[in-house]
Amino acid sequence: MVFDYDAEILRELTDSLQARGTWLKVCAHPEQVAPLLHERWQVQAPEYLMAAPVNETAAVTPDGYRLFLSTTGKVADAELRDLEGNVAARGEWRTPMASPLLTRL
């Protein structure tokens, strides 16, 4: 995922990534991105990134769920699991990014 649109970095990525089926999500308009792509790439229908301001309020875990936190290097992971251990939500925060990347909501 490319959060900060940079034409040079995008061009380098699309030239170097060779594996079929590789997805590259870019936070920019398709009209900006398409001219920079190597011919083997295809622009698909836009998808939208959900965003919300981050505050420093302590998280409250809903009844029936447990929060698991871990950190590896510059990546902090959080998982919200029900009491049977099933993942309800997962997120990660990569520094120096200012915003977390949430997955499996």
C-alpha cells in the first residue's frame, strides 16, 4: 500500500514487482497513477480507504472480547478476539506512520 503518493517511487515499484497477481494499493486518483504504470499492470475499480482521527483515549474492550497487543520492530499489532479465540478485528500500526492500518474489520 502506497500512502504518500510519489510518482518516482510508484514507477520504481511497478517496474520491480514481477509476480503475477500482485496488488498495489495507491492512495491517489487512477488518472494520476495509470500513466506511471508499466504496461503489464492493470488499473482496477477504485476502492476506498476508511480513515478516522486517532485520539489518545484508552481503548475499552467490549464485553465478551479480549484485546491482544504485540510489537515487533516498528510494527505494533492489535487483535480483538471473542472469548472462544476467534478474531473479530485486527490492526497494525507502523512507525513512523501517523495513522494505523486496520485490517479484518
